[in-house]
Amino acid sequence: MTSAFAPAPAGRLWRFGDNIDTDAMAPAVLMKAPLPVLARHCLAAVRPEFPGSVRPGDVLVAGANFGIGSSREQAPQALRELGVGAVVAQSFGGLFYRNAINLGLPVLVCADTSRLADGSHAVLDLDTAQLRLDDGTVAACEPIPAFLRAILAAGGLVPHLKARLARERSARGG
């Protein structure tokens, strides 16, 4: 099966604990700063090396309640700016989850993240909702509903809606 998500998020796993709030990803004192400046401080209060060491495609793994706190969409924007390929967590703050999807950042619920070691290399198959580590470990996540996968495949809600409107205009002959 050909994936709508190419390339698949792949890279180093970055482990974080429970209750990582949006202020840790987008510090309030930097909310008016340009996104590249804000991103340089993303999660630095929790892991100072993270913003300078994360690489495109890396996968963030967390415990319960990742993204709790305020509804600031700068939190998933900062992760995307750094190149984070996806976030896998035991649970998410609801507003963070939807903001991430709307911005094209894959977020998957995985009940058991305990076997996912920090620094491991993994590939995330968004179509099967499985995270595969190089050592053969496979973590099954909850499948992303089809309508949300379509938004992710388009790169976020705005590109998804623009493409849909273009298709509708084309179908009407306009």
C-alpha cells in the first residue's frame, strides 16, 4: 500500500514524561517573537539540548497529557519548525491535539510507550499507526480517523480546504 504520508516520520526518539504543557513548547515570554526564535526555546525548560539537537523526522514520545495548558497553536508550530515528524503519547491535551492536526503535525495516541527508549531510531507508519524501532520493537498506536488523515496528508487544515475548494470549483466547471 502506498502511503499518503511520504516520507514517513523517521529518526531519533525523544522521550518526555507526563504533563508536558504548551508553555514548555511555546514559552509565554516569547509569544510575540518570530517562530524561528520561539522554536529555539521549544521544550528547552524540560530538555535543554532538545531544540538544538532535534533533527527533521525525529519523533517525540511522551507520557500522559502531552500538550495540556493553553490553546496556543504556537506549540505545535514550534515543533514543526524544528522538524519534528510526529508526536506519540499516551494521551494529549484536546486543544493541542487538534491544533497539531490542523497544522499538519501527526499526533498518535499509544497506550504503552514504556518500551520506546530515548535515542532509539524508529519509523512511524501513519497508515498502520505503528511505530517500528530498529531493534524490532513495534508499538501499536490508535489509528488516526480517515478525515484527520486527509488533513495531515494535505499538510494541514488550510491546504486541505484549499484543495477541496479547488476540486469543487473544477467539478462545477469554474
